[in-house]
Amino acid sequence: MKLIILDDYDKASEWAAKYIRNRILHFNPGPGRFFTLGLPTGGTPLGCYKKLIEYFKKGELSFKYVKTFNMDEYCVFHELVKAEISHLDMNTKDYHSFMWNNFFKHIDIRAENAHILDGNAVDLQAECDAFEEKIKAVGGIELFVGGIGPDGHIAFNEPGSSLASRTRVKTLALDTILANARFFDGDLSKVPTMALTVGVATVMDAKEVMILITGAHKAFALYKAIEEGVNHMWTVSAFQQHPQTLFVCDEDATLELRVKTVKYFKGMMQVHNKLVEPLSPMQEKQRITVEMSEKPYSD
Amino acid sequence: MPSNKSVSDAPITQFINCRILRDHRLQRDDLWVREGKILNPEKLFFDEEGFADLQVDCGDGILAPGFIDVQINGGYGVDFSQAADDISGGMALVAKKILEHGVTSFCPTLVTSPPHIYHKVRATDRVLVSVQVLPQVSVDDGGPGGAGVLGVHLEGPFISREKRGAHPERYLCSLAGGGLKDLLEVYGSLDNVAIVTLAPEIPGSLEVVRQLKERGITVSLGHSVADLSQAEQAVQHGATFITHLFNAMLPFHHRDPGIVGLLTSDQVPENRTIFYGMIADGIHTNPAALRIAHRAHPAGLVLVTDAITAMGLPPGRHTLGQQDIEIEGLHAYVAGTKTLSGSIATMDMCVRHFQQASGCSLEAALEAASLHPAQLLGISHRKGTLNYGTDADFVLLDDELSVRATYIAGHQVWRK
């Protein structure tokens, strides 16, 4: 893996956004040749989304030929009376709204290219199976961006989830429900207890995985994920077995790591920063050769 | 073009680079319109996989709901209360001109008049409605021809003699105690009436208030010498508005607040808001009085122009009906005197003056001219906001709240 350590949340968000931008530009998407991107929700990726929107507005990046696949979605309406939660801020109770307000509405992505699991589906497992088929149909995911929970989970693959799992319905852990209660008027009875999520193996299938981790409250999970063994109680640890993984974090997230680990990867930053150097503008990229294909070292 | 999953083939317009007034705040967000209504872009994206056909750049302006003027007696030489043969032409002229002030809906106001004026106007009104002075389907909606007519505001003749103001004394009426029958005798019909202003101390008025409210007509108290308890009784019977607060009523007194006391009365039924009209032209109400009212009851303030025939006319001398008027700046005097003959401020001027005088937020000033009148008339589910599914009547303003363009049903009907 590459462990990218930046000073603070903003710098980490910017690094991650630049990386995504460069990957898309280098891929050179066009009609019939889509860049497939997996996307997360939550507080951590907000800074990264803001930066990506900035690059789009500057004309440096287009999402016209990008297909996105979100990791998860709540199953809300099977369990709750809609009226009970209809007054809540849409951003927080529904990942469709989150993605629309924080990302999709600001960029030029077409709706038919944005895929999010439908927590309202009549047959939930069929919805999950169909999602897997969609990913297969587009030839797999180039870059899957994810976050990590304080309990080390990726998407809603809570502790104990099989590391071989695929997209399915999951019952949420009590920790997650408690953490989410603040978005539902602090009323535990209103918090969704089920969600649809991509499996660990679904994300492992991606060509490249980038995990964003910021904040001291995630530090222990990061330690468990990269310095201890592969363990289904900390599902992000599965990516130790993926050939192309990036962990992008801020200083606070490294607080539980060994000094040796942090020093080693900080020493690599000079090399790693080459990955986010600006590429030439889209219009001129045909004239420039990009050196990203020459990896300075292998994992 | 919307994709094949769309529920409608109608073109979609997206207004970008603007700040919209939504949820009582100015937010940087786009406004989407389809088929004359405000569209929910998130539903469009996920459910219909659609997108905009046309993008309109608003130059970083403010998009606010179109202004609603519930008290306007005429303008540009037109007097709604005069039985002119081209009353429909007159109303259409004013409706068209007030688009320049950001007004997208209004209640043409008739002051105390002899019965034959009402009947004629009523009859003409019915013809008006079906023959379309305003080239839209219903009497409510406006369009490129002018602002929409929400219904008539009948100010008088059931008002107080002492507080009649400029209303002609000989046409004032009392109530014979027959409830709506008395009104119908004078007005001829109550079709297309949105508001009736009356004085609640007139014997028999409480029953009239109750019956008008049952018919869905807004009852307003004004031109009255009622004390607070009489006013409160009228409110309990269904009155919800005060016509031009402070003017044509007893002044506030600390032992008998009169109608003004309704702003802080504890006798108002729960969940009912008392609205009050304010002529915020800096002339009819001292800014300090405006501030007192606003601070006492901000949610009820409704900006009105109470504009008279002389509104919109250039400075100088004009002959209007029987009167000679002299216009100097924002003042309209009876010619040769310093007696005010009425208000000639425009709605956008009132919004600006209200904001400056009260120091309130831009949002509050804009809502006093849009949301509050819509709430008063019980139409806030359709007008007065930029909520999804409401009529796309809105106005583009700059930061000084000057009108740059006016839109009705999503179409630009006036531009600076």
C-alpha cells in the first residue's frame, strides 16, 4: 500500500481530489470509454468532493464520461413511516440526497451514469445482485474511493462481515446506529437499522482502492487496518491483500501508528507527491506524455 | 432533452449563478422550472434521469418569489374605482406596468363607491375573467400581459365615518343586520373577492365577518374607531388582516391600544397569525412607528403600496378624475396644498425602504412582500415561495433590491 500522510484534513482532501483528477485525466475517458469510480458518503469525503467540484468549475475536469457507483444506501422506508422522518434534512437521511447536494448537482455527470443502490426496492437482494451485474457490465471499477468507520468497517461491512462478501443487505451494528442517531433527531427508533452495501470482495475487485481517513477518532481503526493482521473484525484490513491500495490520511489519523511506520511513509512523500502534480489541461493532453505509467517503485 | 424515463417532455430551464430565497434564507443554489412550476432537480435527476434544456445565467443576482400587492387602487392614470368604460383596459395597463416593480400578483382595490360601480365592475369583472384581460387560463395567474389578479380587495363602504380618510362620506353604509345579504345588496356579488375591509364596531359586523370567513374571503379591519376588545372579537370571528396599520384607526394608547394592540394581543386564537398592511414609503408611517410594529410582530408584516391613480406618473401636475394632483418626488399632494392625496410608492421602493428603515435582513424584507401576503390569502402552497411545485413567479434583484427582471410561470415578462 501507499500511506499518504498530510498535515490536516484540508490538505488530505486536496491530495485525494488531485489524485482522482489525475487518474481520470490520464485514463482519458470518452464516448464508449468510461472511467468507473466508486464513491463514499459521510463527513470524511466532503472536502474531497468540494475540491473535485472546484476542478470541474475551473474546466480542468469533466465527469461526462465517468460512471460512479456508490458504496451503500440506507433501507429506510421498509421500516419507518415516511411521515416520521420527512421533516429531517434530506442530506443526512438519504445517501441519494447526500450525493446530489454535495456532488452531482455541481458537476456535469449524467444521471444514467450515477449508480446508487435503491434502499426502497421491493426485492432488496435482487437490487444488490443487479448492482453487482451493473459493475460487471461496465468492466469493473477503476478506482474505488472509500472511508473507514471508527470500528474499521468499509462501507457497511461491520465487524464480523465476511471478507469474501458481495453486495447485500446488512443489519447495522449498534455503534453505527448510535453514531447516526444525531441525524435523526437523536431518536434511536427513527434510525435505519438496515442498509444495502457493497461487499468487501466487491471493493477488492476494483483495479485500485483509495481509503480516506482523517481525524483522531479514526486513528485506532487505521492502526488495526494496516499494522495488524487481516481480520474480519476490522474489515478495511482486507486491503492489505489488494495489489493497489492508497490510504490518504491526516496527522491526527496516524496517532495510533508506530513512529517507524509514519516516518517511513512520510519519507516517501516526495515520490508520492509526483502522483498529484498537475497534468496539462484536458484540451492539450494529446500532445503531452504522462509519466504516471512509470511507477517509481512497486508495492 | 430529458431522457426516455421522463414524465414530461416539456422543456426544463435551470437558473444558475444566483442566490435563491428558500427556507427563509438566501442560499446559493440553482432554480429549476418546468411547465410554469418550480421543479425539484433531485427528483428529476434520480427518478427521471433528466437535465436542463436551457440554462439562464442570473449574474449573481437574487431570485425571490414575485411580490404580491394586496392593496393597490390604481396607477398610471387608472383608478380602479372609477366607472370607466375601459376598466378592463385600465386594469390590464396597471397589471402590465407593475411587473416593473417585481409584482407578479395583486388584488385590485376598490374604495367606498356607489353600488352601481360595484355591480358594473362585478359584471365587467365576470366578463373580464372569461374574456381574459390577463392572457392566462385562470383569474389567478399572470403572464407576459401583466401580473396576475388574485381577487378584488373591497375597502369599504362598511367603514367608520370618523376614519373614512379620503373615502366619500355619502357612500358609506351601515349593516342592516342581514349578514351577507347587506353586502350583496351593495356589492352585487362576492365572486372574485379576495379581501373585504370593514370596521368591526359597526353593529352587525361580527356576523358578516364570520360569514365572509366561511366563504374563504379574507376579512380586514380598517378605517375604524374600534377599541382593542372590539377588534379582538372580530378576530375571534375570523378577521385576519389590518388595513394599513396606524392609518385610519385610533392611535395606539397605552390604556387602550385599539386595533394596533392586535399585534401583541393574547386573545388571538392559537395557530392564527394576525397580518397587518404597512405602507412603507417613509411618508404614511414614520420609520420609528414602522420599527415598533415590525419588532412587536415581525411575522405578520405585509408590505402594501395602497397606490393611487397618480403612481407611476411623472412629476408635475395631473388632473385625475375630479382632483388636481401635484407630484413631487415620492409625495402626491392635492394641488396647491400640502395635503397628501395618497401613496405613489412602488412595491420595490417599499421593500427597499422597509429594509433600510428597519435594518432587517434582505430575506425578511423580501418575505414581507411575498410570503406574508401569500400566507394572508391562504395561497402559500402555490405562491409567495420558491418551494418545489409552486408557481414559478419570481423576481431577479441586485443586492440593493432593485428589480432587474420579472418572471411569471418561468417566463421573463419584464427586463430592465
